[in-house]
Amino acid sequence: MPRKLIAGNWKMNLAPSEVGAYAALLKERAAEAVEKVDLLVCPAYPALPLALAAFDESPVMVGAQNMHQELSGAFTGAVSGEMLIDLGIEWVILGHSERRHVFGEDDQLILQKLQRALELEMRPILCVGELLEEREGGRTEEVLRRQFKLTLGELEPKELKRLTLAYEPVWAIGTGLTATPETAQEAHELLRGLLREKLNEDAAETRILYGGSVKPANAADLLAQDDIDGVLVGGASLDPDSFAAIAASAPR
Ligand code: PGA
């Protein structure tokens, strides 16, 4: 079983000038937790160089929140995977629900980004998850199967092994509503089954994170579920104390 991964998605928060104080505190507060879990923070692009410097020689890893599917060219405002690698970034979140639903990214585009990230030997975290109306309409399984098939269906087992999956029910993101550990486990079990169809017993090696209003108060119960291999934390990752408390609540 891989170590649990506790990942923080800062979204459009924390300016470069705030990174130093954040890193100093997190390194202190999470000093014990990093012995048992992997810790990753994903700042906004302008804060990446400072975050890399601040976590240099620390086990805390630094990743990006998105990337463009092309390597370079006339794409005003975009950042390529090659640029991230040049900076020393391997981890990248792809297909986050805000990219899908606020910025209009579809499965086709997310697949292109995923293929590029894998070609560049990056470590993508692919997010999937259903909307509230899809859950209420009893369509969660259908949505997860569709997102899995459209984004991961064509990938080779070798490529799938570089991937981390994140199950993030859209209705639980930033809303304070969390999936119960049982509801989350059910979705994770389904995703594990889909991975198993491609990877057989190696499917246990691919981490499946849960995301959506994870906080210190609910993290331990979520992380205790068989198929929850970590968490992707938005709001609660902005405070080093609560992010460290989430990491500390993970079982070994
Ligand atoms: P949240 O965000 O923890 O603030 O709900 C999770 C995410 O968007 O990854």
C-alpha cells in the first residue's frame, strides 16, 4: 500500500509574499506527520518559485494547479508543462471541478492535458466527480464511469501507474458539505474497480484521493476508509495549522 498523500490546493489564494511564513509554520507543525504521509502543496503560478525555495530540503513537495496542453506558442496567459518542469515542478492537478465548471474544460481537453503531462513524465492528479443534480438523480456511477473512460480509457497501464486520481464530488467542494466516509468509500471502490480492470492487482498502488470540504474534524474518518489513499484539501490547506492537523490524523 502506498503512503497516504495529503495534498493542498491553494487555488487563487496566498500571494508570493505569504509563502515564506506559511512554509516555516507548516514545516514546524507537520514535522512528525511527514514521517508517515506524503505532503504536497499546490500554490498559484507566481508563488511556485518561492514555494520551491521555501520547501527545498524538506519532504514537502510542490505542485501546480493546472497546465496547458501545448508545449509553447501563442496561448496568451497560459503556462505549459515544460515550463513547470523547467522550474522543477512534477506534480500537476488536472481536471479540477473549477477548471471543468468555471473555465469550461471538457473531458477531451483534460485528456489532452493528461497525455501531455504523462509524455513529460510529470505526476498528474486527475480529478473526477459528480454534480449535485447528478448525485440526486442517481447518476453518480454513470458519471464516474464516463469521466474515467473518456480521460483514462485509452491510457497504457504504464501511464496509469504515474497517475493519482482524486474523487471530488462537486457538491462537496467549498460548500462545507462533505461526503460521509461511507459515501466516499463507495465511489472510491468503484474507481478502484475501474483501475483493476486495467491494472489487475497493481491497481492498489494507484492513489485515489478524496476531496471536498476536508477539515481536521473529518479527515481521520475519511482517511481510515480502505480505498481512500489521501485527501485533496482546498480551504483548510490555507492555514498551515489545519493542514498539518489533517496530515497528523492519517493512519500510518
Ligand atoms: P475544499 O476544496 O476543500 O475547499 O472543499 C477542495 C478542492 O477543490 O480540491
